[in-house]
Amino acid sequence: MGASLKQVVGIVVALAIVAALMAVMNPLGRGGVGPVEGKEVALPQLTSSVNEFTVDILKLVNRGEGNFVISPMNLYVALLLLYEGTGSGTAKQVAEALHLPPGSSACKAYEELVSKLPVGSEGDAKLFIANGVWLRKDFPFREGYVSRVEECFNATVKQFSSVKGLSDEINSWVAGKTNGMIRKLVGELTRETEAVLVSALYFKGLWVKEFEYMGKLTFHAPSGDVEADFMKVTQELRVVKNGDYVAVEIPYRNTSIATLIIMPENLKEFVENLTYPQLNSIMQAVMKVELKEVEVIMPKFYVKSEYDMIDTLKTLGIKDVFGSNADFSKMAHVGKGMLRVSQVIHAAAINVTEKGTEASAATAVTIVLTAVPSNMQEIIRIDRPFLYFLIDTSTGTILFAGETYNPTT
């Protein structure tokens, strides 16, 4: 399919499917310093922050003219989960990138947001939010952090002793939560992996009025005209037109979720110059305009994208979490630089047809150990083939010797 309209619907996923994710851990560690505790932001402020973050991500993720889809909300909540475990300058960087006041908490606002979303599988629309965290059972995560994220993010916790098979387990979980749209989110994990924070969302909705297939029509792509499968519908919709763009809202049946399409004269330039106030103005204008009968003609399309978000997040100012200055002291009993984020993988997919839309997104944040914490007992992992001896320590006599390559056989 052509680039422009599909990029626009990438915006749609981020803005119209306001859904999220995330998960965390059981209280495995000892008590101590808790998670981020500060002034709670209100839901309107959280919504504004998410939408402002959306503009940031749209301007950074795709700088060319190719198709893509992404869920900034999914990524945003993953970073909220990470934010709860950060301290000092690390927390300040994450808060600024998320457009939150320093030291504030979005816990209550997030809970309120989820309570207002049309989550469930009843009727014609389905919206699922799944939160899962895999963490190593012998690592001292803080009880305060664990209980906080369990309460705020409705987390389900899974534990692992070895990374062997962990990637397959996580990918299978994600595939199940996204109806098979995202089958491989994470690759092989290293032995240093201490936690994997995973979020997934899935949406499927039927249009209020089904589109009619039109056949092949011309789509004006930046690289030249192409023949694409088009569909059309005639119904009462909310439409805003001005000299810069056309915006139309297309609702789904029996749900508050809708698709918002914005078609400017030049999409690349439009996104490059887009600001949050401008986007908010367009959204507000569409919400307030009266319904009128129009015919909408648009292409069918399927888009799937995957990104390692580290460079993007660094551009937004989140830098410490990836290096020796990472402060995860509110997540676990560790000093600065003991843990770091090694990957932030985001995948999303969307399929738009005559009947409706199916879309999904998932984010995985992998946290690894970079050094043995000085304030905790050293952990020795015998997780590779090993040689052993039984020795009489009084004489230094070796009584038995052996090798183990596979302790299960």
C-alpha cells in the first residue's frame, strides 16, 4: 500500500486506541525504599502527557516515507513501570521524557484511565490489556516497588531461574495476548537478564457501518502512483477540513473507540512540523463538529512494524537507564549502575478491512545485571557444564571427581 495514509493510521492507533499494558513483580525482595512517591497527577494531565509523548515519538520513529504503525501509549506505560523503580537523575530524565512533573506519580491516573477504557470481549468490540513481568527469583527486588506496580498496573508475575527457554515462553505469551498478530517480540536473552517487563494490547472492532469493496484504484504514493484495493462507505461522520488537512472520524460498533484519519497535503512535512497543541486542536475540532453524511473512500491495508526504541528514547533525554549511571535503587536493593536496560523492543500491527480493524502492540523492556551489588550477598550461578570433586579437607585428598553437562539426564 502507499505510505501516506498508512502513516496516518499509525497515528490512529496511537491516538484512537488509547490502551496500555504492563506488569511487574511479586514481593521477592526485602523491604526498603519504595517506588516513586510524589504528587499524583490527574487523569487529564496524564492524557495530555501521553498525547504530547505521541507527537515526540511520531517525529522520531519514521523519518522517511515508509509505512509504519506504533502504539506510543503502550511504550509510555512501559516507561511508567520503569519510572516507578528509578531514582535521582535517572527518574528526572524519564519524567521529563514522559512530560510529567519531576517526582510526580501517575499511578492513580493510570488506574482511572484503565477503568474508563472499554476493556472486555463482550459485543462487537474487543479490547484486551495484558501486563506480565518475568523476573529472576533470586534477585532482591524491593517489596515497596513490587506491591506498588502490582496495585497500579494490575500485574501478573512470572519467575525464572534460567533464561533457557525464556524467550520462547515470553513470545508465546505475547502471541496469545495479541491473537497471533505479534509472534516474536524478544530474541534470545543473556545470562545477565534479571527482569523482562512485558506489555501487550489487542483491539478488534467492527465498523458501525461496513465498507463496500471497490476494487483497484489509484493511490498517489510519494514514489509514484500505485494500484491499491479500495473500499467505501456512506454515513454520518465528523469531518473537519481546512487548507492544511482533512480529518475524519470513523467509529466502531458498540465502543467508545474510533479511528481518526488526518490527511494533509504533504504528510512528511506535516509530521515534521506537528506540535502537541496543533494535534490537540485538530482532535478537539473533530469532537465538536456536527455529524454530516459523507462518502469515505480509502484503501484496505495491513502494516506491521518493529523497533528497538533505545536510540529514540535517548533522543528524548532518557539516557541514564542504559548505562553506568542507571539508578534502579527504588526497584531493587542495588547501587547505581548495577542494573541497566539492555533493550526496549516495541512491535505493532494493524489490519484495516471492509468489516473493521484489528490491531495489537507489545513492548518488552529487558533489564540486565552489569555488576554484583556491593550491598547484597554475592550470587553464584552454576548454569553451565561443570567439573566437581569431593575432597577430604583435612588431608587435601580427592575422594571423588566428576563432570556434569546436563543435570536432567
